Amino acid sequence: MCAEKDPANCHRALLVCRALRSYSINILHILEDTSLENHSITENRLLKLHKLEHPDIFSSKNDRILEAYDRAISSL
């Protein structure tokens, strides 16, 4: 459990969930208002935060998600 309000800024979400995403498990984050957010929503928000949400011909969505993780981790 973390104290960060936003899982997109949480080292556990960025490190642990990055590894867990390759398994068939449902990852949920408890948000500040006690609602739950599916990790796929968190990843989509990561894409937007790092301006990688738009498809391009050079990288897949998964490639862009991994790039967003890298950028987020480097800014911690």
C-alpha cells in the first residue's frame, strides 16, 4: 500500500505493476476518494501524462506504455 494520491505517480505502480501486467491478473488501485481504478486506466493516463497517447506507425501501444513507464520512473 502507498500513500500517493495518484497511482500514476506511485513507485509501486510504476515498478511492481509494470512487472505484474504480463500476468493474467486484475490490478486495481485504491484512489484518494476510495474508488478503484483498473491498472489499464492508469496506463492510459500515463500515456497522456507523457504525451504518448496517440498511435504512430513506429511503435505499438505496448511500446508506448513501456516508454511512459520509463519516463515516469526517471522523473521520480
